[in-house]
Amino acid sequence: MAFPYRGLNNKKTRRAPKANGGTGKFPKKKKASSRHILGVLSVLLWLTALILGVFTLVGCISPNMEKLYVAELGTNDTYNVNFRVGFFGGCLSMTNTTNGVGISDNSSQTSHTQCVVNMRIKDNDDLSDQLLDDWTVTDAAKAELNSSLTKTITLARHLQNDVFPASPPTAHVILLLISGILLFALSTNQSGKRGYKVALVMGVLCGAFALALVFLASIGALRSLNALVDGDWSIKMQSLGGDDVTVNRAGRLWYLQLAQVVLVSAVYILMGLMFV
């Protein structure tokens, strides 16, 4: 007598998941969920890395950003005058180191800062004129300011143009942006087509170069500063030449670059897991 129920032998019957010995594909939901989590984390870290990269480039373009410098040149007499150099901008600041009157004729302020957005497109005369604009200072303070700027302006431009080039961190931000857009777009609709593979290779190459450039920029800046101060990280300041000029290594900017290296590395690791 035939068995009344043939579900166990019917090929069209829904198969059990692999975990139960069948050949079904029910666990895809769990895989999709984990990929979604990886995608969200990757986007957040990617955006944070982009913001840090931009902050690295825009240091010293305004008084609010003057602490993000690659190097600081200073002279210290009656007035402490510092020239902070960023990848593009620069800030000239003066502080009265005595307990006497302020540096200005019109107020009792003891410090003032003037910044230039892009030092690279100006010659020494134009840069000096712009840095000295809007200084309502006493005659004594102005003489000290001019003397310090004469000693430091050529050296500051040399550091910015020859020692701390802006091309590696700038290229890093551009490549990080391009690779992130490509890889995120490709991860949402994976395919075996030739165009997809070409785009994937471009995204991976841009990411590799972005990671290499941020590492080069951070380590290169550190080694350059070690050479300037003639020592390791423990030495913060060193005298340069015979003009009573000192150079002070970067503080906050170095930690910002280090955090960026870690973030970018994490971004590409998470992106890679999205394609597994």
C-alpha cells in the first residue's frame, strides 16, 4: 500500500537549513545583518577620517586653528613672538612676557594673533604685509614684531615648502574620498561583470595609496621634526642658527595624524570584510 504522505520524498518540498543538515540558505538574513553593521561602522569611521584629514590641512588658517601647526618658530625677548606654520596657513602671534602695559595703544590686551590662509601663494613682502595688517600695537611692540618676523619669515617659508610639503596629506584626503565612495557603492551590489571588477580594482588601489600617504605624512613630519630639534620625541624645542630663533615641534597635529592613521586602517579593514 502506498504511503499517503510523500512530502519527505518530494523534491519540491522546502529544504531544511544547512545547520540542520539540509541544503537551504536561510542563514542569509544573519549574514546580511552583519554586513549592514559593518557598513554603518565603515561609513562612520570613513567620515571621521575625512574630517580629521581636513583639519590637518587647515591648521593655522585662523586664530582658532593656530594650535594645529607642523612647527613653531619663536623669538623671546620683552615680547614673545611666535610664527606657527601649517601645511598651508600660518599665524603670527605676540604676547607680552612682562607685567607692564599691554601691547596695544588702544587696550590693555597682552596678546594678539594674525593669520594667513595660504602662505604658499605669496612672496616674502606680500606675506609680511598681510601678517602685519591690523596690528594696533605700541612702537616698542611693533619694533620687536618687525625684528622677529625678519628673522623667521624666510625660515617659515622654507619649512612649509621644502620640509613639510602639503601634497601627501592633500592627496590622501582626495584618494580617501574617492576610494570610499567607490567601495561603498560596489559593496551594495556585488557582481561578476568586467566593469564591476575594474571599478573594484580602482577603489582598492585608491585606498592603498590613501593609506600609504597618510602614513608617509605622519611619519615624515615626525622624522623631519626630530632632525630639526636634533633629537627624539622627548626634545620639544631647539635653537636654530645664531639669530636667537627657536623651533618647537608639533603637538596636537601629530596626535591628530596618528589618530588618522589608525582610523583609515580600520576603515579599510571593515570595508574588506564587507566583500567577504
